[in-house]
Amino acid sequence: RREAAAVLDAREALRPATPMDEREGVWRRTQAHEERRLEVERLAAQAVQAANQSVEEWETDEAHAVLAELYFDQGQEAERRHDRAARQYFRDLAAQHDRGALSERLAERGGLEVVVARPGAVVRGARMVPFGPLLRAVPLPDDAALDDVPVGSWCVDLRAPGAMSVRTSVMVAGGAPRRLVLDPPPEFLGHEAFVYVPAGAWPLGGDADATQARPAQIVALDDFLIGRFPVTMAEYCEFLTALWADEGAAAALSRAPRSSDGSVQYLEHDDATGRFSVPEVDADGDAWHPDWPVVAVSAHDAEAFCAWRTRATGATHRLPTEDEWEASARGADGRLYPWGNGFDPALCHMNESVEGPRVPVPVGSYPYDESPFGVRDLAGLVIEWTATALPDGRRVQRGGASTTPAAWCRAASRRTQRPGWVAPQFGFRVVRGVPRWEDGRA
């Protein structure tokens, strides 16, 4: 996986002006990696064949145990690909040959031990069950325990007095209950606009059908608060109005949503007061709305907004890293879309969702475009800037928009762009510093 990531980095570093000899070096490296990957798959198939022959000829427990492990590993890989039929097929084969070593890992029941640091906490669990393209939460009864439940993807809801509500994603495996420690942050002014993602190790990448996806990997992240929705036009107007007051008209106008060449300004402003507002109708006759996500801004503009919000609130605001963004979308089960593992254009705002002009809609208009943590509008609506930069300075962007195809709605999809570039689909959401109980304030 490290080599696969290095190969991807080398490919992403190629630019139109990259000399051909450097390109050929990347091609050779890519081809060598692909040949090694195919060799690994060939050896794995040979191992299964050899183990089967050993079972047929000698019927030893050792031969059965080896075959069981090989089949179990194939089942785990199928689970990572969200291939339920293949997962069950290989797990059945593993169980057929297991001589006891895999009994816990093959168990279809497991449990959770949820430890909460806050007094008076109420914890409820819901099993994530496939329903069409969705993974739908089926709650346990209020008095049901989590110590003996089916394996698979679960959602845990936590409510505690004075603390932010938490909805987190967790995988239950067979055997002894998994210990899940949660310490939700204290409520603060405006906390409803953010979603808390606990610290954890999250499955990222590994989606062959996504655009520029990274290799499959497990990435450990500290806890963070991420915007429930992208930043809206109304919120961005507040920033521009404050910027006009603090730094003058030129500074504010330079950050306002605009055409790629800067010749068209999309927001209205009052020269006397410096106040920015959203137009009712634009020059094309399209109706605008204050709750649209802000669009047509650069990564630099987004970072200027974060700096202003940091000064205004006293709490750090920044763009999410691409790892934080993807973990927020996929949760512990590594789902392919925020809502589950299938696609329907009615579930998010992308180019097949509506007839007519491909323009934004107010944030939150697509209730199914919601991640297991409760983050909204990640698959569609607006292409989002992240804080992650390539060595040449380009920024990673995530998410689909009203003009993009279905592949861009996949949670592992990525694209890169120069941070100073603007386009009608480019927007952002923010990450806020997590308040701590020991701070004595939010």
C-alpha cells in the first residue's frame, strides 16, 4: 500500500510541462507496481490451490487451518470492497475448514462496551442495514444492551447534559466486545453548526471506481469538529462585509465570488456601507438564495474566511484535510457514498439530479446526502477545497457538484486544482477547534 501511495503521488506530480524522460520514469514505476500486484494475486491463488491439494491428499488439521486462513483473508478483502455475496462465500469456506483458530473472528455476533466520561449520558445503538443504495439505521430498543449484537456496521448515539450530541460509526467484530471510549466536547455558542468526529482509525481510499482514489489504507486521526454544511452565501457575505470595514473595499472585492477571469462579481454590495448581499436574480435570470453554498471562491479566499472566523470567535477555524473530509463521509465501515454503497441521482445534488439549469440549491436540500456522523452535502452540491496540498502547491478537492458526474460523488474521489483558481462549482466547509472541558469555556 505504501508503494501504491508513492506511485499515485508520482503520477499526481506530473504537469503538462513535465519532461518526457520524467514521465517515462513514472510510467515505468507504475508498470512495475502493477506487475508486483499481479504477482501477489497469482501467488495467493497458488497458495489456495496448494492448500486444497494438501487437504485432499493428507486431510491434516494443519492443511485445513491454512486453507481456512486463506479463505478468511479473501472474505475480509471482499468485505472491504463491500461485496456481500463474496464475503459470505469465503467466510462459509473458512468456517468449513476452520479447526478452532478462527472461531471468534468467524462469529456472527459480537458486542460493544461504550465508556462515556460524562455523567448522565444516554447511549443508544442502531444497526446499519442495507436497503437499496442506503445503509439504513435500525435502532435497538431503548432498553437493549450492546454487549451481544450482530457483527457489522453500527451507529452509536450519545446524549449527555451540557455536551454536544454525538453520532459515531463503529464496526462490531466477532468475539469479545469492542471497547469504545467517548468524551463528547462541551456545548458552545453555535455548536449546532458542527458535527463531532471522535478520534479513531478510519478506512480511506481503495475504491477502484472513484476518481483519482488513493490506495486502501487505515488512517488514525485525532478528534475534530467539521461543519455540518458547506459555508453558505449568507455566511460569506458577513465575512466580506467585515473585511470591507477592516481592510477596505479593494480587499473585500478581491475575495468576493467571481468569474474565473475576475470580470464578473456575483454578489451585490452597497458602496456606502460596504454591506454585501445575495442577489435575488443573477444576470442569467437564475434565482439565488442566501442558503446556497458559497461558490466561485479560491482556496485562498476560503482560508481568509477561516482566519476571519478565528478572530471573530476566538476558536481556531481552518479547512479540513482530505483525510478528515473522507473519514467524515465514510465512517468506520468505509462506505462508498455518505449514505451507503449504492448510487441513485436523487440522493444528492449532481448533474443527473435535476432537469434544467445546473445551479446550486440551499444546503441541506438532499436529506439522504448525510454521512454516518451526520455531516451533510458531501456527495453533491459543491466541490470543496481542502487544506491538503501536493508538493507543487496544488490543493486536493473533494465532493461532487451540480455539474459533475456520479463518479465524483463517491467519497474516495479526489481532484486537484491550483489554490488561486475559482470556478462556479468551488466552495468549502470548515473545521473548528474542539473545546475541552478542562478549558472552563467553549
